[in-house]
Amino acid sequence: MTCDERRDDMLLYVADALDRGERQSLDAHLASGCPRCAGHLVEASSVLGHLPLALAPVEPPPRLRERLVQRVAADRKRSSVTMFPARGSWLIGWGRPAVTAALAAGLLYALVVLPLRERQRALDAELTAQQRTIDELRGELVAARSAIDMLASRDLKLALLASGGPQAEAWGRLLRDERSRVWQLYTFDLQPLGPDRTYELWFITDDDRKIPAGTFDVDAAGRGRHQVTVPRDLEGIVVAAVTDEPAGGSPQPTGQIQLVARL
Amino acid sequence: MISVMILDWIPLTPSTPVPPGWLLALARGDSSGGRPDPIETDDGELMRRIRDRDGTALAALYDRHAAAVFAVCLRMLDRSDAEEVVGDVFWHVWERPERYEVSRGSVQTYLTLLGRSRAADRLRSSGRRRKILDDAGHDAVRETLHDGARHGDPFDRTAGKELRRHVTLALSQLDAGQRQAIELSFYGAMSHSEIAEALGQPLGTVKTRIRQGLIHLRDSLDAFYGAGERA
């Protein structure tokens, strides 16, 4: 069976509608690390994920939201609970044995429980950080695979973006796969912007429309990557440009032109 | 020459009309951290804040997506069970926000599939008759189409609504047998053989119908987004 044939089977795989033998066969193939079928798996999940869109949304009762909010608030409170009870008059009534027991308990908290909790917090933070790293690496892997696929395309076109503003050293490359209509922008030596600004890609058509094509940020080294899929009915793009815009992007360009290329 | 031409961008020109599918295609096509679609951007930001233990972000995520998750659960379970599953879904997001992976699709897809999966677990463990079998006369797809035609604002062509309409239309183009088999599989969490038995049809027919129906939906989504990019 070829990977193209597996593409259809993947729909049944994610719908949990394959026979055991067929499922095991696909499992084994996926475990071999086939990148195409990994992509087919993501695609199939996405197709299934669209099915609920055909259902009219139904608002749940308000009490459900209230319950969730209360549960979250209680959870947050629990995680920051005070370790020692407030001092009170009960100590006097119970006398010395009670005081001793309370002190021992306090000592136990201070020497055993507190360090353990501290350690747990540190481990949780470490776990979260590692999960983020994994997420980032996964994203980079997807991007790298996508770039490799594009470079292998027979229909690849390349455009060089030159500085169009004060960042004289900045430049970029725009890879255009005319068949799939996937375009990838790579930028270099662009200055990182603050949290209130972002870079935005624009396409200008031969009838002078300025089409926003998404925002992107650059890393500390000034490198950025951005990918868009150009709809087949959008024709006549003659210029690609990058401006800096308020965070979230603008419907029409307002900032300074940083990179520009005629296509 | 190019610079001269572009410098006349400022002052602003009137908004350029943009085809609704285009905005969404840009958003879906962006898997690199760019933020072309405010809806997607906000979801990602909410998930980041949830990871930082911000309860207000979870409430905002709930406000945005609970109705979609509830609709899925109601299609599968009775009302009280559906409510419980919706609560479970969002509590799971609070407890394990790292389980959501950007590369695997949009937040809404993640939440609705999580709801569907939890509801399916309930169905299987309860051993109850599938609710969807009792809703035989209820064609959710046609109902949504009809509802959209009755209440839809023809000028409100936002990307999300355009996609919803596209998916609903794509499903409405399936023949009734294909749609029923897909619904029983997806919302009934039933195996091929269970569906064949429930409908009194050959197993091969059921498999073919599900396969062809899903392929049609996939091809239709390819046409909507542009081949190869979808979230």
C-alpha cells in the first residue's frame, strides 16, 4: 500500500472505524516515522474536527460556567494555602502537651513538608518549561519538513526582498510554490519589535489592492519565518512587502515599509 | 519605483474588500507563530495565560467555545451527562493545558474533539442505547442550514461563519446514507459492524459510505483552504 492510498485510510483511522488488522498495520507504519503519513494523520484529524461545525452551537446553562469558575478559584486558593494556622486562644486551654504537639507538627511542616512542596513546585515549573521546549521543537520540525517539501517542488519560485526602510541590512526571501499556492517568507536582520508592534506581510495586486497576509515576529537574531496559503482566486500579486504594525496587525498598512520585492 | 508606489499607502486608503475565505486561509496557513487572524491569536494567547494559571483566561475560553462543545455533547448524550462532559473538558484544559499542541489544529477543534472523545467514553462505558439512534428524524445538518438561512445576516460574512456554512453545505451534499453512517460513527461512537447491524446494511456498504463521505468533506475543505493547509 502506498502513502497516497493510506491517506484515505487515515480518515477511517481517526474515526476509529478500521478493522483491528487495518489499524495495526497503520499503527506500525506511523511508528516507522513516515513524515507523509504523519501529515495525513494531522489532516484526517482536522477533517473530523470540522464535523461539529455543522451543528448549531447550544449555550450551556449559566450554572455550568459558575461551577467551573468556582472550581478554578478553589484550586488556585488551594495551591497557595497558608501552611500554619493563625494563633488562637486554644493553645491556653490545651496546655503544654498541645503546644508541644503543635510545635512538633510545625517543625514537621517546616523541615519536611515545606521543602517537599518547594521541590514539587520547582519540578512542575521545570516540566512546564520542558513541555514548552518540546512544543517549540515540534513546531520547528513541522516548519522544517514544510520547507524541505517546498524546496523539492518543481514549481518553486524565489523572490528576494530588499530593505525598503531604515533597516538597511534587513533582507528576506519569499519561496512560492505555484502548484500548492503555499508561500514561505524568511527574513533576516530585522530588528525584534517590542510587545506592542509586529511585522506584517502584504501583497499588492496589479489593481493596487493591499492584501494583509499575516503577522510574524522575529527572534533575537532578527530571523523570522512566515507561511501563507494564497487562495487560488487571488491573482495578479505583483509586490510583496513587510511593514511594522501595531500588535495583532492592521487591515491596511499604517507602518513603515521594511522589506519589499517585486514578484 | 516600487518604493514610490508603496509610499502612497499612507494616508490610509479605504478598506479593501477581502474574500472571506481568504482571511481564514491565511490564518490556517500560518503554522509558524504568525497571527493573522484575531480569533486564532486570542485563543493561543488564552491558552498561554491558562498555562500561567490565569483563571480569567479559562473563563474567556469557555465563553468562546462552550456552546460548540455542548452542541457536540448534546448530540451524543442526554442533557445532564452533556453538561458534565462540558465541565470535564474545560477542567481538563485547566489542569493539563500542555496537552494542547498548536501543530495539531485549532483550539476549537481540540476542544470539540476532546468533548466528543469524553462523550464517547461515557457512551461506551454506560452501555446505553445511542441517543443518536433515537434522533433518526433529526437531521442536524439540514437544520443548521435552514437555521442559517432563516437567521443569517447576508452581510455578516466573517471567516468563521463562512467556514461553518461551507462545512454544513459540504455535508448536505452527501447522500443521506453517507451522512447517517458518518454521524453514527462520529456522534454514536459506533464501530462499522455496530452501524451495519443498527441499519441492517452490509458491512462493506457502511465502510464505503463513511470513507466516501469523509473524502468528500476533505476535498471540500481542501478547496476552501487551498490544498495542503488546514488547522
